Amino acid sequence: MAIDYTERIPNNVALAENRRLQRALESWQPNYLRWWDSCGPEGTQAYDVYLRTAISVESDGWAHFDYVKMPDYRWGIFLAKPQEERRIAFGDHLGEPVWQEVPGEYRSLLRRLVVTQGDTEPASVEQQRHLGHTCPSLYDLRNLFQINVEEGRHLWAMVYILHAYFGRDGREEAEMMLERHSGDADKPRILGAFNEQTPHWLSYFMFTFFTDRDGKYQLASLAESSFDPLARTCQFMLTEEAHHMFVGETGVMRIIQRTCEVMNALKTDDPERIRAAGAIDLPTLQRFINFHYSVSLDLFGQERSTNAADYFTTGLKGRYRETRISDDHRLSELTWPVQRPADGSIVCEDVPALLAINERLRDDYIADSQRGLDRWNKVIERQGIESPLYLPHRGFHRQIGAFSDAHASPRGELVTAEEWQRQRDSWLPTEDDHAFVASLMQPVTEPGVMASWIAPPARGINNRPLDFPYVEWADSPRGE
């Protein structure tokens, strides 16, 4: 299914056959471009960036690489190929044909899902707006810009659903996507994690590992939806989302590699000496893990959720890889283990699985995050260093759910409010930590050169060498 790039809005949904929808989206497009200019990557309009652009939704050869100026990037609307005779895989409508139109009784629930997902996409672009000024290499700068343009396209994906299937309400919601802004006191983004600052590249790599991983699981759940256009939209978005998590995992891994090299060269694990050598010590990395992981856990919502149960029973949002789960896919009699604080300790109890949809998804996320962290620890182990990193307990630093009123340590012990405050600076990044990391953020724009605090990647992009000019300014010569 090739994408038609002769259209003003590239698409594979036959947009030209629906003139009313086409006109509505074309009227939204200038507002989007104004948002990109004012809230997207700062001062980059003239940069030539070696970007991949989707040209098909086939798994083989779906993207094309070339230099593109980001304001000229061809954002568009792409849905995965339809699955013939696809049936609803879960909930009250199990076994029925999937829907091609929004069922009237589920309209409000479905719109809320689409708006919440769509709101996260421009939010992350806004959070990362200033990072280009302090890039650790052209390789990393290009990856930042690739993620930015793809998050922009993911916004387009949700806006298409709103325009195509929700009428005037959908058009109004699409406009609001561009009116809310990350961290805005009056019109913030819907989810708390997307109002946090991303002040430097360490936070960025943590964000793309932990928070974009939440995006993977949310999109995978929506890709199971009985509303087929949304499912197909999210299936293709997952193709691009994989790169975002790759950037986060390998970015943190390269920081760890460089830190271990400095530790071995100096024969010390003293954080002050490691910092003085221009690397980020492991205790500081652990504090950033604690913060970004805990904030991302909140994105899954309450452990017991009637809203999540409603999404499941109505068929709007499934579980991760729903069709691979061996149960009745209705959850009428099943239970799921859920942790909560009780009488000074953390207990685990079985609750109705239908109410624990969020917690099951959080469990999947935790297991996936642990696999990534295990790969980071292998880097430390290969360097002969015995300071493994770890994921804090799911109850640590939570603002939503059963642990929001508790005070849990990273190791999963309940402590008093006074003890938590006393230990806070050893568990979470401090202002001094942020100031130190920010002091390292000096731009490196010579092809093939890396900042002192990060190791080079294992390979370049699209079989290009590491010293390839992945980003070029208007007056810079293009290398071959």
C-alpha cells in the first residue's frame, strides 16, 4: 500500500474521494504548521536533516531516507493494511465483525481515548523544543529531529480519526490539540508526565526509554480496538515508535559505557571525581531512572479502574497482545494480583481482572523495562564494575493510584513522610544534579565527534558511517 505523495496531505485513505474531509484537514494544516514553527524544534527551519519518511505501510521498504528541511517534511495519514474478515477479539462484542464506524453508544468513550493519546504527541515535541542547541553529536541531533517529526505525524494520525469520525466535536478537539501546551499554567497537556520539563539530554534519553515505552503499550492496546480505523492507525504508529525507544535505550547505554570507561581509567567510583572528569556518575543515573520510571508508571492510571473496565467490555481498548492471551477474553470470572499499601506494609491481593486492566498493562510495561535495564547492567558487568542499576518499586514516588498517599522507598519499604523527605535527595534528582548535567550540555556539531559524557553508537543510520553529516546547516558543505 504505497502512500500518495502527490497530495497536499500524503495519505493512503483515499482522502481525495472525500472532499469535505480533505478541505477540513487542509484548513487544519496551516494551524499545525504555525504550531510547529512556534513550538517545534527551535531555530531549525533551515537545517537539512537526514530523515526517514514513510512511503508505504508494507513491512518491506516502508521508509525512504534523504535530506529534508523539517518544515517541508511530508506529514500525512497512514493506516496499516486492513485484515480481511477481522473479528472483535474481546469484551461484550467478542466474535462480531469489527466496526468501520463509531458506535453511537460508545462515541464519548472513544473520543476521550483518541484525544488523550493524541495530546501526548505534540506535548513531547514541545518538551524537547530546546534540546537541539546542546546536542552531544550530529547523530543524536538527527535522531531527536526524527522523533520530533514522527510525533508530529502521530498527531496527524489522531487528528484524522477525530475529523473523519467525530464531526464538529472532533474538529474542535483537533484545534484544542494545538492550543494546549506542555507545562502551560492555564492550558496544560492532559497527562502529568507531558507537563514535566525535559531540560537536557539525560532527561531526554530517559524520557524516550521510559515514557515512550508507555506509549508503546498504550498504542498496542489501541491497536486491538474493535474500531478498525483506530486499530490500523495505531498499528502503523507502532512501526515508528520502536525507533523512539531504541534511541532512549541506546542513549542511556552509551552514557553508562562512557561512565564505566572513566571509572576504570581513574580506578574510582567516587561520584565527585567521575563528575570532574566530565562523566555522569552511576548514583546520579539511578536517581534519574527513579524519577522517569515512577512518572511513567503513573501514566497507566489507577490499579483498579472502572474506566479501563468500560474500555475493555465495550471493545474499545484491549490488553497488550490480546489475541495471544489464553483466557476467555471477557474476564467475567478471572482475577489479577494487585499490590497496595496496608497497615504499614505492602500486600498483594487478587482483584477482578476486569478492574485490573491498567495493572496488567503496567505489569507488561515493568517486565519490558526490566529487560532494557538488564541490558544496561550487562554493559556495567562487562566493564568489571559491581554497581548494578535497578528499577524502583512500583509504589515509589507515585502521584496516581493506591500508592499516591503512601511513602515507599525505591526498594519497596513503606516509610514515614519525614523519612521520605530526609531521603528524597538520595532517591530523586536534585537541583544540583540537574545543574551538573546541564553544565555538560555543550553542543558538538563536528561529524563523527561525541560529547565527553557519552560513548559513540555501535553503528550509524541506514548504513551510513558515524562521521556522516546527519544534520547540515545552510552554509555547511555536504559530505559524501
